[in-house]
Amino acid sequence: MDLISIIVPCYNEEESIPQFYREVTKVISAMDIETEIIFIDDGSKDRTLAVVRKLHELDKRVRYISFSRNFGKEAGMLAGLQAAKGDFVAVMDADLQDPPSLLPDMYKAVTEEGFDCAATRRTTRKGEPPIRSFFARMFYKIINKISDANIVDGARDFRLMSRKMVDAVLSMGEYNRFSKGIFGWVGFRTKWLEYVNVERVAGETKWSFWKLFKYSMEGIMAFSTTPLYITSAMGFIVCIVAFLLACFYAVKALIFGDPAAGFPTMVCLMLFLGGIQLIGIGVVGMYLSKTYLETKKRPIYIVKETEDSD
């Protein structure tokens, strides 16, 4: 039988994990497959690790990896992909916002319908603040226009991939990881399954607006150099505007004479040019910081404990 590895990144999910385990095992018990469930404890501060340990004692299909500190969801997904032994690998959240009931359809897509990946996307953003939904939609539009990554609006990390696709994802060894972009960049045939947004079963979301904004910037920087071209174009435009203004005021002074005026204009121009320069330096600095982190060759995560630690 095929072996499916289910990767579950967790951060402070002690309340959600038991419910997630019950729902997933109920679904996979009706499928003619072997499974392993790999929980990735991303440096949780609650009893997440203790709950996962207990599940491993009761069910040897449950495996776990515990980080030495919080390294982020991207590190958790990477650790799970590297540890997975399955012929097919699924990535799911522990809060049940990724419905386990979709797993049979996803498995059918990659085994019978010729797809390499079955991925999911939300058709609605019910329950999200309107401003967050607006910026999320704008992010998908922008990144698809300025990069080679094909990211579907509403795409979730919840997907089932063939071993061939997993190996391709793992071959991308960058430090600054943006998995949604990586999944799209490696290609392969993907079937999209749509579903209505589901509320968390327990706990609170760990993604604040600021964290999502930083994550979106990571994605743009990881898959596009367009911001650098935009800043260059802005600098060129500002130079033209400055030259035209200089000509205008020179002609004005020659014709009408205006020895004392122009101070407000100079202040506005200086502030405008200074702002443009700071934006440009900031964009270049972000790209430089990514390069700096890549060259340091630090590990993406550090493992403190696994089910084999004993």
C-alpha cells in the first residue's frame, strides 16, 4: 500500500491537536493506505510537545520533531518534508481550518487522475477582517504580475504532493523560504480543490496583520527583483521632474524676477527627493539582508527532540 506522510506544523496548539488527530484518523481509516502523522513542534510554550508525546505512545503512526525555539512555519514545513518517508506527502494545519475530509479526493487526484499535486484554496474569507482580506487579494495580484511564481488567490499550504514534487521542493535549499512561491515555481500538474473558509476549532491565530505583511514581503523579495527596477524608475522620473522644475524656475526668474520666493518649493523638493532615496535604500537593504542571511549558511531550524530521541 502507498504510504502518506501528513506534516502538521504546530505552535501552541495543545487544544487543537487532540481534535485534529481524531478527525484525521477517522478519515484515513476509511482509505486503503498506510500513514504517518508528523507533528512539528515549533518551540511551543504550552503543552503541545507533551500532547504529541502522548499520542506517539498510543499510536506509533504518530511521529514528532520538536525545535529548540520558534523558527516559524516555513522551517516547520521544511523539517516535515525532510523527515517524511511517504510516497505522497500532505501538509496540514492543526487547527482544522484545513478539512481532513478532502484527503480522499486529493489522494484520488494524484493516484488516478494524473496530477502531481492536489492543492486547496478558499473560495471565501468569511471571518477575516475586511482590511486583511483586501490586502491579501492585492498581494496575490501583485506577486503574480511581478514574479514567475504562480500563486492562486486564496491558496492554502494544505496540499498533497507526489514524492517527485517533494524532492523538487527540497532541492531548493534557500534559507529565506516562501513555500507558496516554491510550490508554484517548481511547476508540476496541480489540481485545485475549493472549499469555504472554516473557523479554528480552538485557540487563536498566530498570524497578526504585521506578521502577514512581513511574510508577504518575504514572498515578493524571494521571487521578484521588480522592486529594484521600480526604485530605479522612480529615481529616473524624479531626476526628469527636478530638471523640468529647474528650467521652469530659471525662466520664471529671468522674466518676472523672483529673488526671495521659492523657499517652500525647495523644502518640498528636498523632502520628496529624500523620501525617494530612503525608499530606494530600504529596498536595496532588504535584498542585501536576504543575501547576507543566505551566505551565513545557518541552519534553518535546530531539532531538540524527536520520537527517536530515547
